[in-house]
Amino acid sequence: MLPMHYRPSAAEVPHRRFELRPPHEKAASQWLDALTWALRFWNLAAGDSRISHGFRVICEENAKALEAARLGPRLLHH
């Protein structure tokens, strides 16, 4: 969920596919909080005019992926 996935190489921001992985068993209880904060980050970045249009599009895509994960099915732990 971190933006370092897009760190520039040769002064260019690569368009890498954002893949949301399920949480590790030990982190499952914190996953929803992390997802909420990541969603907030990507939505804020998508609306920030200081960020290039091309990267704001990437931010919007990432926010949509996180929102789908937030609304999707969840595993229940007992």
C-alpha cells in the first residue's frame, strides 16, 4: 500500500500494476485500519494538483482497487 512502489527510475515514474495482497495472518487485525489509511492517502493524492496528472490517474486507480477490497468479502477469524 506504500507509494514507494512507484519510486522514479531514471527521472521517470513507472506505471506499475498495484496488487493488493491479503494480509499476513499476524497482521489481519490491523489490515482494515491500514486499508482505511491507504485509501485516504490515495484519494488525497488523486485530488492534489501539485501531483502530475498522469500520477493522479494512477492514484485514482489505486483508490478504486482499495475501495473494492474494502467493500468485498472478508474472512472471519474466530
